Amino acid sequence: MNRIGGMLLAVVAVVLANPGFAMAAEGAGGGDRGVIALAAALGLGIAAFGAAFGQGRATAAAMESIGRNPNCAERIFTPLIVGLALMEALALYALVIAFNLGGKI
């Protein structure tokens, strides 16, 4: 997993270090469209990846603890569902922000 995180960080650094993003277009402010679209896409992708990764780890930890002690399954289930719902809500907030940014294009 460390290799994937390193590669993701490298790709993000290369994209953000591109000098084409720093060059402002002359004119009526139309040069921000590409940057806004890129920000919406990157933000949504990173949020979806983070939410999926967090939900996978939380579910795996819950299943492992239920496997070790099946009697505590009732006590683990409710906090697991609440945590998964909160993680999904963060991804949905990112989706709403991406749609709002996309509407400005």
C-alpha cells in the first residue's frame, strides 16, 4: 500500500507542478475553466478514494473483532454503521462541491 500512496503523491505533485496552470489567460476570465474542472475532478477522486479506503479498513477491523469475539457483534454493529455513514457523507459533500464547481464552468 505504501507504493500506491507514493505513486499517487507523485502524480499529484507532477500535475500541480505543471507551469501551464500558473499562466493566466488574457481576456475575460475564461482561463479558469480548466483549473476549476481539474480541481473538481481531483477533489472528487481523492475524496472517493479516501472514503472507500476508510470504509474498507473500518469494515475489516469490525469483521476481525467480531471474528475474535462473536458475542460483542451487537455492540460493534451500531458504531460501525454510524462511522460508515459519516465517511460516506464526507464523500457526498465532495460530490456536491464538485457539482458546484462544475456549474461555474
